[in-house]
Amino acid sequence: MPPTVLQESHTVRKNDFAPLIECDDLLRELIACGGPMPSDYAHMNRALRRLGDAVKAGVIAREDVIAYSHDITSRHLEGTMQARALGKKYGYSGDFEIIEAIYTMQIAQEPHLRRWDLYFHSQAAPNAVRNRKAYFHQLLNSHSAGRARTPLNVLNVASGPARDVREWVLDNPECEVFFDCVDAEAHAIERARKLCAPFGKRVEFYHRNVLRFLPTKGYELVWSAGLFDYLTDRTFVFLLKALMAVTKRGGEVVVGNFSDYNPSRDYMELLGDWVLHHRTSDQLRALALEAGAPADSIEVMWEPEGVNLFLHIRR
């Protein structure tokens, strides 16, 4: 059966849809076989790359591919990580439930869905998300080391499920580190409060939009892992200025952003409708300068996949 969009199109030649037909044929073959095996991953990635190239070239409209993705996912892949991202339960693909599912590598128990989730978690982007949790933990280790009994105050912006905070505090129960976590999604705050209930006195939660509100008591470390690559350049600069303003002298602001090197990008954007502002190291530096950061205070680092960049600004 050809993609639904082909049946509905009267103005575009069928040959123009060749990459979508190829992807559809492969997906249906893999669905019939119970999902992709690791030996199928490269073939799947190549088909998605060709489809992505066709969309970038304007040969196929992105909205046609998204319509196709909704159709085949609703027919065959409900309950998978891909379906959850595409469904945008809270209005966007990378919500707190998706992030927690990536952190904990949640996999559907149904045999015909399990292989699809294994494929999802094998991608560079989910690996990068898990790596950024480890990156945050390393930052906390570095900033808390040698402080004796001097408290470390941390602002976690767009904190999501706060599983990263929970895990670090459980591993470091004696450290005098206190967290203020801000998130605009009420369900994320509710989930995070439950996860962090055993040490609630060390974690304060704010259900607020960070573009309108930030706690102002002053922080040695300000962290935001999964927000800035949803922001336009103008909003990026606006919020970065605000974060720098609540960071104490000698402290540090660290902002995560997906890089323009993302092998999972076609999969994310075309089968998950998960679209981010991918940025290069130079673009992050330029935005930091625009926000008023001195050139010698700026550094850009990355996690092992090279997919998630981290803009560091020393105050």
C-alpha cells in the first residue's frame, strides 16, 4: 500500500516521492518482521537520510512526511517512544516524560514494539541526552569539591523530572548543595517533587515560565540542559542575560544546545516531529557575546557523542 500522501497528491509526480516510498517500503517490511534488528539500523538510517535530503531540497514537503508519519505510527507503532514523541502529549516532543523515559531507557513490553524502542534508544540523540545528565553530575562534583561546609546554590532551569538532581543527591547525601528547580509544566513539577521527596528540604520547585520569572537569591551554578535549543536567537539572548544576572561572581552559567552535528536529526524531525534549533560552537559563542558575556569568559564543550554542546560562561 503506498503512503496516504501519495494517494492524495495530484500535483506532484510520483517519482518525486521516491525517497518516501523507499522509507515506507522499509518500514512496512520491518513492521511485518517485528521491528528492526541491529543489523537493520544502518539501512534504516540511510533511508531516513535520503528522505531528509529530499525534504531539505524541497522535493517533498515536510508536512507530507509528517502526515505520513502520523498515519503509519497510529496504525502500527502506538506505544513506542517514537509514537510518544510524535503525540506531543504536553505540546512538544521532548517533554519531561520523554526525557525521563530516555534517562531510564524505557522499552515497550509488547514484542512487536520492543525492537522499535531499542532502535530509538540506540540513536545518537538519546545517547546525548543521557550523557548530559552525566555532564551535569560532573559539574556538580566539580563545583562542590573543596567547599567544606560552604553551601552551593544551584539553579536548574527547565528542570523537567529532576531525575538528574535526585540521582546526584542520593549519591552525595552529605554535600551542602541546594537546588532551585524551575519548570513551566505543572505535571513536570509534580513528578519532580515525588522523585525528590526524600530530600525535599534541599530542593525547591517553582512552577513558573522562566522567561517571566527567575529566583534571584544568587547562584554559584546555573544549569539549563534542554531548553535553549527550543528558543529563537532573540529569546536565547534574552534568557541568557537573565541567567547571567542571577549568577554570583566566580560562578558559572552552563547551557546545553544540540549541535549541527546530529546523526539522529532526520529520524527526530521526520518520524518524531521533534524540531530543535541546532547550533554550532561559533553560533553559541556569538550569542553569548550578544548577551554581554566577556569573550574570555566563554567556553564551549560537548558530551562524548558530540551531539549536545554546552556553553559555559564564567562570571
